[in-house]
Amino acid sequence: MSVNTLRDWIADYNEEALLADGFEQAVIGMCERFGQSPVVAYDREKCIEILMANFVQTINEDEDEDLYTMAVEYFDFNVSGSYVGENTPVFLTLYKP
């Protein structure tokens, strides 16, 4: 789904819903709660995978970096840790029995 198509689909639920830049491929739907506008819902692990793919392109091969740890720390602080109002997206950890 293209970004414009995604934005159009989201706007059908909430024109003011916010997107997390660069994580369009991790959108899994809209999340609703009583008395609140729907917000975009993301797959948390997919977001971390996207960050890992971005980080692998920027770190030096000689560096002993744990990409997963780097991605989780970045995600927790800069993405899921950023509240920008009632239309802030949510990040779901999917249950995998």
C-alpha cells in the first residue's frame, strides 16, 4: 500500500491521526477506545526490524554493536516514548503463543 493510500485509509477513521515517520510498513490497523478518536496502531517488533535495517547501513562493520539492542533503545526513547497529543499512535506487542 502506498503512503498516500495509507494516509487516505487512516483519514477515513481519523483525519488528525498521526503517523510515525518511516514506519509505514509496520502499520497493522487502527486502535479505538471509548470516548477517544481512533489512532494508528503499529506492530512494535516490525518497527524494531525497520530500525535494525536502517542501523545496519550506518554502523561500521568493525563496531561490535548489537543491532537489536540499539534499535530497542532508540525505539523506546525516540518513537514510543514520544507523546504528541491525543492522536499519537500506539505500538502493539503481538501475542505469539
